Amino acid sequence: MSGRTVPGEAARLLPLEAEARLFLRLRATLVWETVRAMVAGSRLRLSLVAVLSGLFWAALYGLFVEAFSFLEALHADVISLLFNAFFSSLTVMLVFSAGILLYGGMYRSPESRLLLTLPVRAETIFAHKFREAMWFAGWGFVLLGSPMLVAYGMARGAAWPFFLMLLPLMIAFVTIPAALGGICCIALVAWLPRLRLHAFSIAVGVACVTGIWLGWTLLTQPRADAMSAAWFEHTFAHLAFTEQKLLPSWWLASGIIEAARTGRDGRPSAAALGEAFKFLSLLVANSLVLQLLAGWLARVAYRRGYSNLMGEVPARRRRSTGLIDRVLIGSDAAVGRPLRLLIVKDLRLFRRDISQWAQFLIFFGLLGLYFFNLRSFNYHNTYASMIGFLNLAVVGLILSTFTTRFVYPMISLEGRRFWILGLLPVHRDQIVWSKFLFSFIGGLLPCAGLVILSDSMLGLPGRLILLHAYCCLLLCLGLSGIAVGLGARMPELRESSPSKISSGFGGTLCLVLSSLFIMVVVIVAALPTHLFLLARTLGPAVVAPDGLLAWAGGTMGAAASVAAVSVVGLAATAVPLLVGLRAFRRLET
Amino acid sequence: MIEFDHVTRTYGAKTAVTDLSLAIPRGELFALLGPNGAGKTTSIKMLVGLLHPSRGSIRICGHDVVSEPRAAHLHVGYVPDEPCLYDKLTGREFLWFIADMFGIPRHLARSRIDREIECFELGEFADDLSESYSLGMKQRLVFAASLLHDPSVLVLDEPMVGLDPRSVRIVKDLLAARTREGMTVFMSTHTLAMAEEMADRVGIMVRGRLRFLGTVMELREQVALEATSLEQLYLQLTSPHGLRP
């Protein structure tokens, strides 16, 4: 053991490079430990993520190769415009997402509270948090953008320098909006702490209104016009404003297009490569300048902003009783009263947790916007039916992510409050049933609305709408049954974080079973309908001359598929629920 | 070592700390007492630089905590009321991170880390990820981390929360030993018995103002009551009806 020294004599302030190295080492250790824990504890989840990401990447790649071949053949100059539109909208989204992530990381995290009490520079803490925000904000772009850009290179027959330049181009580009987001975040918190929410809301509002206006003007045209030359001209005119030479999105788009250019012999063109390097240099230079600016701003204003935020008095929030609450708890009838009270409690928690209903609203809102614009395109009857079933599957998949993320952990989250529920005169079954009803009713209303909207926009006949609505009902029942049943069967009563609960083995299993269930329901329901419509369009002799396919495409096949779907739906509801109920009754807390 | 010079801190229209002036010399253990919302935590957050005073200044070892935060932090060890650790670091890795942050040379850091692990009896779990620690284990680790650089000033916000009786004894002995060696301790606590047992001086804050500053003996003389325990004196002083002699 060392002898004690004079207080503080061994400590010294570190140079900037040493601080940076320390944080890099910290990040590397944290990433390594996280990956190691995932490999050791969540192999199923990790494999699933890897496989699904691979499939997703491959599917996107195939789709983009087709799209670029089509666009190249019909409208060659549209690609530059599409790149500009895509990258400029991405710039806006990255500014917001990096800004929000940095706000959470720099001002609201316990880590920043620790770091600000250590002898470390404010700009080093910013750089540490900036890298984290850039990764979280940019990985989606890499996952979505890389298949698109690789497909573009393949479709154009680009030479190897194009593929080498892709990653530096993408990273340099992502850094620019991320640094801008950081600058806005630090400045807002330091100088407009009280107005930061208003300023942010106004900026988001302007971006959303612009996006919706653009989408509306582009997609709400006469149906017969879609994909025609006039349609493309109209679209060009509306997107031309994204081709501003001062925008980083234009530098990226131009860099990519130049890098993909080849000479007549198919070899890389030196002049084009030079141009591509010029755009890459432009991106890198701007990215570095903005990072320097953001670092300087952090040095000047981070600690002051942090103090401003800490000094805010949290507003006391008085909450009124909602209409549904009054209806559910207003009745004096004893029948189902504990169940109703439990549902009201969950409803209040859901309403007051912005992260839950905001995600719900964003996903279902975007889906609604997409369904609403389905009218803009012409569809053949058969394809309209197929799109209707695909939309049903998408609605189910989105619902399954919500049931896994929010409903599955509900029983586990009661663990810390079990002493309250355990002392109440409530049978444990009622706790499980209340979660099931909450999930089922909460899921059915938006999902059924969306499915009916999609079918109406596609112009599907009443019988198909009825079939889709019935399948939607079964999906809501089954998905709620799986999430609540598995949640009760595999509760993690000591865990308080819903995201950790849903990302464990039980949550992953719930997501996998939910996805399988959706696939089975949609395929079993869609196949006979599809064959029936094909047979009616092309004639029975072309599709299914005889035997099983003819039977499947006929009325009997349709009836059998409805019966099969019903059995699968009811089994997916009842079996997990019964297993969960039995396990929850025996549970010792 | 610690100087509060006419420090005021407001939260909007509310004043949390009003005109606080206080000087704590080297080697003193100072306990700040007061009811909830009296301004103790605000004072501590200003002392460690998380909050800036609205008026006035705070100096640690001669360094202003607002204009020279890094120089001031070099002399401070801080144990917050809620320990913050990296879940995916082991206790030992966390101690290394803190030692490196304070620029302690590697050979010295190694011996200091071993010293603190032994002192706080962390050996059994020092190489486990801290996500598996109980509140008491986390608190002991934060204590160890705060002492690695042998700070001139140790700031403690409700330090005994979550500690078992044995750990409390360890901390008490350690604080007594370190203050004898010259370390200054600034501690906020609700545990009156601890303040009475350990503090050289106590400060009692009520609604943002320092109502009393002195030794427990002086407090007894000032209140001049039959009350003999610090608890009775404290309750008299912090009563909503004011002092009742």
C-alpha cells in the first residue's frame, strides 16, 4: 500500500489528446462489454437481428437494382433529383435526431452529471457524446443508404473506386447535420433554455408541414397520370428546390454520381474521379469546420447550459380524469370492477408516458398517410388484393412491435408494485385479463381503422374488406394473447426498464412468435383469395388446371382458409394466455 | 479551502439559496443540516460546479468553480446522493477510469486503487460488472473513486444512504482519519447523530438561509434551552414557527 501524499498532489490536468484517448478507451470498453454480454446472454436476439438485417439489406438491394435499372432506362436524369431529394430530407432528419440525442446525452443523462464533476474539458465531453449521437443517428442511414448506393453502383457498372469512396462520403455527410444538430442543441439550451421546447416544436412543425405539403402535392394527382411523363415533370418541378449547390446533400449526390461515372471502355474516368474527390473534400472540410465550431460552442456554453437546465423548476402537473376513465370507473356495478380499475390504471400510465403514445402515433400516423395516398396509383384487381393483404401484414407487424415493446413487459413491471396489488382483494387472473383487454382493445381500434382505410383506398370489394377486418381482429387477439401470456409466463420482476425486459429472451421469443403468427394468418388468408382472383382474371385453366390448387382457389378453399385462420387465431390467443394464467397464479414474488 | 461569497441561487421566481457566505478551513469536517427544500443540495451542486450561482462566487483551494472548473475539480472528490456508474464497467475498471481522469501516474494509480479496494472491502466484487451491484456496493465504489486522487476537499451529499452499519463505520473512521491529515469535508446530511458525532462545525439552513453556523456546543448556548440533544435543537431551529426560546 502506498504512503499517503499531500492531498491532491498526484492529480494533474490532462492535455486534450490524453482526455480524448481516455474517452475512446472508455467507449471501446463499453462497446466490447455490451457486445460480449449480448453474445453471452441474447444469442437468439443477436442472431435474429443479424439475419433479419441481412435479409432486409438484400431485399432493399434487389429493390434498388430494379428501380435504378428502370429509372436509367426511362428517365436517366431523375436519379440526380432523387438523390438530392433523399439526401436533403435526410439532412433535416439527421439534424433533428442528432440534436435530440445530444440533448438527452449531454443534459439529461446521469453520465454527464458524473463527467461534469471531473476535471475534464467541456468540449471533450461533447466530443464523447457527439460520437455516440452520430452513431445512433447515422446507423439507419448506413443500413438504408448502403444497399441503395451499392445498387446504384452495380446498375451503373461503376468501377472499384466508387465502392471505396462510398463509406467516406457517407460518414463525412452524416457528420455535417449531426454537428449542426449539436450546435443548435447547445445554443438553444444555453441561451434560450425556457424557449427550447417552443423553438424545437416550431422547427419540427415547419419540417413536418413542408414534408406533408410536398407529399400531398406529389401524390394526390389524378390516378391515370401516375408514372407518366407528365407525372415525372410535375414531380421534378416540385423537387427542384433540393438541388441547391450550397447544400451538403448536393455535394454528396454529385460526389456519388461522379464516382460512378466510367469512360467508354468501362474503366474509371480520371476526370470524374477528380470531381468526386473534390466533393468528398468539400464534405470533409465542412464537417471538420462544423465540428470545431460545435466544440468551441461546447467549451463556451455547455456548463452554463447544464446549470440553466438544472435550475429549472419542474412544473407541477395536475391531471384531469379522462372521459374513458369516467365511463369505466363511474359505474357502481360490482361486476368487473377490479378489472375496470386495473384497465383505467394502465390507460392512465399509457396516456402520461409520452414515449409510448408518441411512438404509437408516429408509426400508425405514417402508415395512415401511406394508406391515404394509395388512391394515387392504378392497380389491377389482383395486385390490389395482394397489396391489401401486404398492408394487413404491415399493420400486424407494427402492432407486434408495440405488443412486444410495451405489452409484454407490463406484467414484469408490476413486480415492483406487487406489494400493492398483492394486498388488494384482486384475483391474480384479473391482472392478466386486464392487460389482455387493454392490449386487445387498444390495438384493435387503430389497426381495424387502418386496414379499412387501406382497403377503401385500394377500391377492394366489400367481401375482401370484411375478410381483412376479420383477420385484423384475429391478429389483435392473437398478438395480445402471445404478449400477455408470455409476459405472465416469463416475468422479470426485478427489472424496472421495459426496454431491457423486451430485449431479453422472452421478449425476443414474443417477437418471433408474433411474426410467425402474422405470416401464417396472412398467407393462409391470402392464398385462396389470390388464386381465386387470378383464376377469375386469367381463367381457371391457366392458374390451376385441376386438383388442390383449383380447390384452394374456389369457394370451398376460401371457406377452409377462413376456418383455418380462425383456428390459428384462437389458438394463438388461448394457449399462451392459459399458460400465462397458470404460471402467474403459482408465481412467488 | 472552501469559500462561499454572498452566494444566491434562484430557480425562476423562487430563491433556493440566499446570500450564503461561508468559509471552511483545511482539515475541517463541516455538516450542512436542514429540512427538505432548505437549499442543501443546491449548495452542494453549486460547490461541485453542476449549478452556477445566480450571484456571488464559490472558490475551492482558491479556484473559482465557474471560471476555473477544471482546476477546482482537481481538488474535489464528490459522492452524490445517487451513485452514477457505468453498468458495463467493472468496479476496478471504473476506478481506473477515474484515476486516469485525474491524471494520476499509472504506478501510483495501481497502488491507490488497491488501497481503496481494501479500505472499502470491494475485493469480492471489484471485477464484476457494476450493473450487478446493490445500492450499498455502488455507494462504496463511488466513495473509493472519490478518494483516489487524495482530494483536498471531499463533498458528500447524504453519504450514508444505502450503506450497511459496517460500511458506515468504515466511512466514519476514514473521514476522521482524512480530516486529521488535512482533508476538508463538506457534507449534507439528515442523520443528526452523525453530524453530532463527527462534525467540527454544523450549518443549519432553513428556506435558503443559513440560520446557524457554529459548533454543536455553540448551538446549545445560542438556543439556551433545556434541550440537550442535537435533534431537539435542530427541531427548534427549523420549526415553521421560528425559534422558541
